[in-house]
Amino acid sequence: MRRWLIAFTIILTGLWPFPAYPLPPEFCFCQATPIWVHTDPPAQHEVALFHRQLDLATSATDVTLAIFADTRYEAYLNGRLIGRGPARFSRQYREYDLLPVGKLSAGSHVLMVRVQWAPNNRRSESERPFLWALLQSSTQTLTASGADWQAQLLTAYRSDAAPVHRWNLIGPTELVDLALLPPEWQINGGTGTWRSAVPVSPSPATFAPRSIPQLVDVPVPVEVIGTGRFDPALIPIEFAGGVETATVPLTVNRQIVLTFLGLDDALTRQLTVNGQSLSWQPAIGRPPGIVTAQYPLSAGNHILRLNGLQNKPEGWTIFLSKDGLTNIPLLTFSAHAGRRLLLAPPQPDLQAVSLIGRPLQTVHFQSGGGYLVLDLGRTVHGRLSIEVRGASGSIIDIGWDERLWQNVIPLPFPGPLHPEWNQVDSWRLDGRSHTITTIDTRSGRYILIAVWSSEPVELHNLQVVEERYPVTQIGSFTSNDPLLNRIWQVGVDSLLPNMTDAYTDTPWRERGQWWGDAYVADHINRVAFGDHALRQRGIRQIGDAFTAEGVPAALAPNTGLHRMLDYGMLWVQSIADDLRLTGDSELAREEWPTITRFLNHLASYHNPTTGLLDLPVGPWGKRPILIAVRPMPAMVNQRRSTQCTTERCVRLPPLLQLLVKQQQPNVWSVQQ
């Protein structure tokens, strides 16, 4: 085994200069202080606003805002967005952004920063919410975050909003009460009371300037492929969560048969009418998991009751028929907007929504509300923004998804089809005009806009932008086969939503930087765009996530328990690729100690009897997905050393193949 390690070391030392080169020195924002609105334990979702007025006696040139926030921020100067970030980060290493402002004239200026505390398990290793900022000119510090800044929590955002994914992969949905968010909040703030910002103490970390460019917003063409209304015979009922029992009084003016729609769930089966249980059946022609029940009622007063909500902080939603009801309950602003969009039966109707102008200058929803389905042509990672005006209390739900249900409507909350998922944001209108969008990004090919209102609602200047890494396509492929040409370009276009502040596994469900996915994406980038910075940043993040014993990370940040040896091998190959492509040895120098630890860890699996590496068997996140084999045309079976040609046999990364060749005539392979 020692010969194995010596051979690998000789090969790699010819490529990686020695010794290791230190990381950039720790950066301090000097006069700046990390701040937040309070020092209490934060809620699961908080949105804060920070305000600083600048009164300049003379103009300032070459002004730059250095800024970092946990979890994300939007910075506005005099009401104009100047940047958002930061890039994904770990606890140990964080990159601050340098936003160019340019020249500021003499006089008053307003710097406003909106910060969203939204911990998630794929893009940030968050510990506590804070903002850290420093505004500098070419000659002086104009302002630094501290107790002289003003702050307020934006109570317009529900702190108990349902997550986009139950595993907290992405963060919370955004449920916004616009009555608490003035139209010009970027200058004037929210409706809360300003208070002095509070200095806080985040855990020590290494800070350095951002190593990749700021992401850019690219407009995306939008096509309307469906309009309609939800079945007007049914109304949604939202039960508040966190209580043992919730009741809704019902008054009917004649004998009726009440119809219910709900999710096939133990909670739904606890619904009673006047203490009597309901008999639920699958709803015909509806997505899986939707059930229906009927119950006869005589004229008079009745009680609808739901037990078991103490374990459902997000509440629960059902639909019921309104024929004969004299006290139709108002739609409440619940913590989980997705259930409304799944349960409501869609009825395509060209008259329910009017489209005026191109591209979508005005969208007019008739009284009673309706829905609009947009097609972006491919999966997009970005944001939708709209100017909206409607009666106070009206609600707009906006959901994203990758596919249509029966070619009619997307299911941004697909229920049992994917019970962890809910990509639906919601806004309650206040009668004034607002521009609405999400702080965080969303992803999908199709967007469903649903309006719940008894009065008309208008949308103006609808726009979708893709937030992505700023690259220009320089590679191309041309043949005499148009289909093959198109397939090649589709591959390039599919990479774009997975190139953000990292190579991601999917833009939709997870958005994690898994190195097996990143390794493939980087090969596409090389031929299509030619960028190196995204690969280099990812290599550093994966390298930082190795254990002290040399166990590799499968993804970073937020490694958790996912550690795959073959992903570590691909990480080594990526370093070799970077050195070959750039000729710059700095990254290889930095990662050499980690490579050495990884080799020592691999050596611990050596079986001197078989000459193989006996890899551990365990949960998928702790064992190889790819299996390393001998670097010859004949391959080695996944579980035994007989030759095979199945798709489950794959080759070692080239550098490890070199190692194998050094050991001939022995066959070095991996046995699971």
C-alpha cells in the first residue's frame, strides 16, 4: 500500500507545487459592526430593514459598498437597487460583496438594506441573522454599520411561512401583507417603528472579497398558455394552526348537501360536522391525494370542527360548496398558500382574464378572481415581478413548477406527488398599487398566478428575469443534423439555471453544490462558456468541508452526513483540470494538504490480501455512487472483480488511472 501512495504522490507532486500556499488573510470591515434588530433568538423567518441617511458636504467619488448578510440582502441607494447577495457560504469562510456605487453628489442620500433571515440546508451555513456593511469613497469611510443605523423588523412577512421544501433545503415561502409594506418602502421603510440597530456577535469566520462576479438578471420571454377560474361553486376554508381545535360556524337557508374537498390525510379525516365524521372518497379527475365527501344539512346553524391542529403550525385547508350558505367565511391569509392552488378545481375560461398589450402590459382579472398560466419555455431560476392593484383583502398566490397537470395547470404544491414541496408565495393586497416580487429566487418552467377576490384585480408590467452567472456563450456545435444541433444547444441552455453562485444539482428541487453534478456541469461550461472562477470557488468550498481525517464532502456548503469517496476523487480530478486549463498553481497549492489527507484516508481501506480497496457499505450518502475500476477497456464489476460492460461500471478519474498504471501487473480496482 505504501508503494501505492508513493506512486500517487510522485505523480501529483509533478503537477502541484509544494508546499501548500496559505488562504487569503482574514478580512475585517474595520469600522463596521455586525448589527441586527434585536438580540433575541430569531424566528424561523425574519425580514429586517436597515436605514442610514448620508448628508454629504461635498461629492464623493469611486464609492463602493462592502456588504455581507446572513442569510441574504438587497441594497438600495436612494430607492434604486444596487445589488443583492451574498454568494453561498459556510461557517468558516464567507465572501463579502463589493458593490460599485460610483459618484455621490453633495446632499442627502438614503441607504436602505433589506435582509432576509432564511436558514436553509443547501446554500448557507447560517447561525444567526446579521448585516455587516461599509460604504467607502476613494478618500474616506462614508458610513459603517453600527448602532447609529436605524432598523425595524418587516412584520409584513409572516415568520411562520411554510418552507419551500420540508427538509429546509431552500428556505421559507414568502407570505406578505402589503398593508404593512408601503409602496415606496425602499426609501421610506415599513410601517413599523424605527429603532437603533443592535450590535451582535456572529461566530468568527474568514472573510474575503467575492471571488466570482455578481449574478445578473436576464429577461425571459413569457407566453400565456392558459387562463380560467377556479370552480366558483366551491370556497376555501383556512384553519389556523397551533391550536387543539378550530371551528367554523355554518348557516344554511334551506336543506342542502354540502360538498367537501381536502387532502387525503389523517387531519382531514378528523373533520366533523355537528360532531359527525365524514366519509371520504378519491376525487375523480383530480391529482392524486385529493378526496371528497358529502354531508346533508337542514336549514339552520351548524358547526364545522377540525381537531389535531396543535401539531400543524401551518394550519390546514379544505374547500366546501357555498350553495345555500348565508355566512360565507372570508378567505384568511394562512401560512401555507400551496394547498389552495392544489385543491381548487381549475376551469379553463378565456373570459376570466383579459390580456392587454404585448408583452403583457396589463392583465385584468374579473370579479371572482381567476388564474393565469405562464410558460417560460424551459426551467428558469429567477424572479417574477408585477405591478398589482386590487381591493383590500384580495389575495394573489404565485407558484412555480416544472410540469403541467393534464396539460392544464402546474402543481406548485403537488400534494402526495411530492409532499415535501411547496413553491407558492402569497400577497394580501391593501387597495394601493405595489410592485411585488420575491426576495429569494424561485424556479420552474411554468408559473401559476391565482387571484382570490370579489372585485377586479389588475396586474401591470409583468416580467420574469433569470438570475444566473454572467457568462457569454463562446462555444458552438454545427453538423448536418438539425436535431443533433438542437440537442447540443439544449444541453448548454440547461446548464444556465444551474450556474448561479455555484454549480447546482437542480435549479428546482434542491440547488445544492454536489460535486458529482458540478464535475459534469464544469465540462459543459468549458466548451460553452470557458469560465474558471465558478469551478475554483467550488473546489475551495468542497476542500474546506473535508474532515480532519480526510473524508471527502459530497457537497458544500452544508455537508451534513453526505460523504462519498468517488466525489472526492472527482474533486481531485477537478484540481488537476484547473491546473491544466489555467496554468495557475495557486489553487493546487492551497488544496495540497487536503489531498494528502484524502490519500491517507483511502489507504485505510486497502486489503493486502486482494490488493483492492474495500469500500464501506452503508447509507447512500456515505458510500460511493460511482465505482472506480481498472483503466483498461475491460471493466470491473461493481461488487466483484470479474469483467463487465454494464452501465454500473465506470472509469476512474484520469489521475487515479495513472496511479493504477503504476501498479501493473496488479489490477487496482474498488470493491463495494
